[in-house]
Amino acid sequence: MPLCSTIRLPKSFASIQALRALAALLVTLFHVSMKMEDVAIYSPFLRCFKAGFGGVDLFFVISGFIITHTSLSKINRPHQLLFYLKKRFGRIYAIYWLVLLLAGILSLWLKAFAPSLQWLSYSFNPAGIVKAVTLFPTHDSLLPVTWTLSYELYFYMLFGLVIASSYFLIIPIALAAATLLNSLASVAGLPVLFEFGFHSFLLSPFNLEFCFGIAAYFLARRYAFTIHPALLALSVFLFFLAGEWIDPSEIGLRIWGFGVPATVILLGLVRCELTGSFSYPGWLLKLGDASYLLYLIHIPAIMMLTQALMILGFSNYVVPANVLLVGFLAWFSWQMHHRVEKPLLSWLMTSRPKTAAPGKTQSEIILYETPPVAGVHTQKDNAAALS
């Protein structure tokens, strides 16, 4: 693994887009399999996606890698902070608020006219709505997967501190150290060392997976190496095997069972892309663009379709109908990304810094950035998120 001064990285990664698509599909198929268990329908095919919730962990690793890639040059440049926050928060909230509004309207309509098709029971109280709209930690939402977006926002804010001043780097380092110690204590069955209000969120092991992504970025940038196909295959095997013995609620184990293999997989595919030894089908890259939307909308669609078919007595068709639904949702998400999300993001990002800060050449400024689950590959924007 020879040391290089700096490896020139592309502005966007097809491998990252492909991983986003695969992560979104894993999460979606995992929720299909969970719904099948709820209605006592067994499917050997869907059983293969028991580890699909690990797509969330993969999303977090991706976010750590990409945010570092796109925003490293902004560190210690406070004049870049507002622009950074606008892009980061805009990519999370803009389409989320629209989808949440439509989900709220649909939920109220179902509650009044077809209560048996409601995908969850939701109390529309003002405090709960404010928490859901702002993605406040531990919020309840009509879109159950949005708990992961709270972690994305937390990571964005911590990275923003370092953009404001490199002196603030001590804060995320201290939080990461405390998180690691708490995680090790938890895995060992010991009481956590740091316990306070919201410690389970602020020091969640999930936050370490963003660190894995950051480490992966610096490895890819600094070293020229190849991950052997056997190691890549072993990482994929371990990723899926982890789903057999790790419960989604066992966060301390998830970061090792899913986070570490996901990091190796990401590094392996990025290195393959840098050496030009692998390419991806166009449809997979398009799905990577639309992964955020697919992530947001899939649970209500799966729940309503399954419940409708069960009520109508078509239980034999539930599995194939849901598989077809996943394909339709992938296509629909791409259409909505292209026709709604992408123009909305372009409108939000119309104001750009006119000049670079002193001390950086134009080639050092990376103009594309990405949120957690969705992205705009053709405009050098990508996104990430989870279960």
C-alpha cells in the first residue's frame, strides 16, 4: 500500500451512487420482509434481505466519506459556513417537508375514509408535529425512517463547527472518543461511562460510522492500494451474515457487524473506480440519484398495498405485488427526483459564493455536495440515509 502525496479524486463517484442505490434497495426490501412477517407470509426470496436494515449503516459510512470529500476544503473558512449549512440542510429538509406534507394529508384522508389502510397510528399533536418537521432527535414521524436524518443533521452540524474554526475540532474528537468508550462498555455489558440528557443520541454508536467514512476518505486519498476481491466478497458475506445474529436495536454491535464491512466495501469499490476496473449500469446510478425519495416513501406504500391485498383476500399475491411495487417505487422516485427534487434543489442553490477564499486554487474547490440518501449525480450532487 504505497504512500502517495495526494491521489487526485474525481468530483463525483459512480461507485458511491451505486452504493446509495443498493443501500436504499436493501432497506426497502427489509421493510417488505418485515411486513410479510407481520401478516404471516413466508418468502424465501425476501428472507435473504433480513440484513437489509444494514443499509442504514452503509448510508452513514457513505455520508462520512462524501461530506469529507466535498467539504474538506472549507475547513477553517467561516465565510463558507452559511453556504455549507444552506446546502446541507436544504438537501435534507426541502423534499422531506414536501413528502411529509403529502403523507400528512394522505394519513388524515385514510383516517376519515379508510382507517384499515393507515400505515401507522399517528397523533397529530402540535409538539409532535414540530419535532417531526424539525427532525428533532427521538421524534415520531409519519415517515418512520426519518430517525436517521436526525443523525445526518447532527453530523452536518459537527462538521460545520470545524468549518467555522479548526479550533472546534476538539469537540467532535471528544464526542467520538466518548462514543467509542461508551460503545465498548455497552458491548462488554458494563454501564456506560458518560450518561446525561440525550447521551443515547449525542454519543450513539451510529455516529462512529460517519467516522468510518471519514477514515475511508483519507485512506482513498492518501494511499494507492487494491482491496483483494476475496476480501471484498468476505465483507459482503459478513454484512449479510450479521443480519442473522444482530437485532436492529443492537446499535453497539451494528457498527462492527455492518459498519466495518460497509467501510471495506466502499473502499474496495472506490479503488476499483479509480483504477478504471469496474463500471455500473445507468439504471443503478439513476436509482442512486433517487435513493433519498425511495427511502422516504417506501414504507407507506408497502404498508397500504399489503393491507389492501390482505383485506381483499389476495394473500397469494402479496409477495409478487410488493416486489413489483419496489420496482415501481424505484421508477417513480427517479421521476420525482428529476421533475421535482432536482429543480427544487437547483432553485435553492441559485446563490453561490462568487470567489474562492485566499490560499486555495480553483482546482481545490469541489462544487458538488451531497445529502444522506438522495442526490443529483449529473449535477455533481449526491445524497445519503436509512431504516
